[in-house]
Amino acid sequence: MAGREPEDLDGVTHLGSEKTSYTFDYDPSLLETFENQHPNRDYVVKFNCPEFTTLCPMTGQPDFATVYVRYIPDVKMVESKSLKLYLFSFRNHGGFHEDAINTIMNDLIELMDPRFIEVWGKFTPRGGISIDPYANYGKPGTSFEKMAQERLLYHDLYPENIDNR
């Protein structure tokens, strides 16, 4: 790959594999990282995941959402195919919407130790109501900690148009 040394991608096993296997049970070990090539700069990486599914822990019925993951990396970054496989692993997981979003964020913090991260789930309505849990984190003792507090207070002050419902 241009601009990358093979050691930069040590531990990345899903990318380029033609024999992808999908796990239907929650599995954070699917997540993989690679080294941030620009750790001297703050920049945002955003993933839009419009096909997230999980199961209601009470009824077993499927819940569908678009999940947004937005982060400012530090040293490590999440590899996108591993994130896709990880999110797919929620397919048979029974958990409330709020738990799923917080679990995703916690797993990504543990994996990457980012400067800042936010995870937002926009679940399609069931029973006439939609639930849109939001969670974030800013590295303690940094300006990102304050940023996370402010974004938590104001993240949905001007909600955008929701077109997946």
C-alpha cells in the first residue's frame, strides 16, 4: 500500500480477506486497530452505519438503527471492516437501545483510547416511538473532556432531518 509500511497494519486480519465469516453473537474481539499516521493533528473520523440491528431483550423482536460513530483519534484507529463485523455481531444480541450504544462506545474507548468519541443510535420507531441514545467521551484532563460535556448538553439542540424512518 502506498504510504504504509507492512508493520503499520500488524494485527489487521479482516481487511482484504475473501473468506469473511460473520458472527451473529456479540463479539468485541472482532475489532482491530492500526496506527494513526497523523497523531500530531486533531481530525475527525466518522462512520455512518445504516444497517445496525439488535434484538429487544424482552420480546426478541429486531430493532433497526443507523449508528453514527465519530471520533478524534490519538495513537490507534479502528479498522473499518472490523467495525462492520463487530456491529454485525449485535444481530442476535438482546439489549436495550441505550445499552447497545454505550457498549459500542465503551468497546471503542478500550480499543483505541481516542481523544474524543461519540456514538449516536437513531432507531426506527416501534410501537409509535423512536429512541435515539447518544453517548460521548473526552479524554480526562484534556480540552476534549470539556468538549464532550458541552456536546452532551447541546448535541440534539438542532436535530437534523431524519430520513431513514
